[in-house]
Amino acid sequence: MKEIKIKVPTAEDVFSEEFLKHMVNAYKELLLAARCLIDTQIKKVEEKASNPKELKKIEID
């Protein structure tokens, strides 16, 4: 029986080192942008929780 070996290329085989560095940095920037959005929403939720709106009783005749 004959044996066949297939080499699957890795990212380093296909892409240059410079390209991979750019992709890693772009991914990092994407994560930082997502963190900024999450932090902003957390602040809004905390502000609403610390400053609840007052309810006023309105009498209707």
C-alpha cells in the first residue's frame, strides 16, 4: 500500500510576516473599539442606576 502525505500550509507559509503583523494589530484595534463601546454602555447603565427618575403622583379629577 502506498502512503500519500499532504502538507497543509500554515498562515506563515502563505502570508508574509509584515502582513501578519498588520492583521494582529488590526484585530487588536477592533477589540479595543469593542471595549470602548462596552465601557460606554456600562457607564450609561451605572448612571441610570445611580440617578433613578422620581415618580410623581398626578391626581385626575
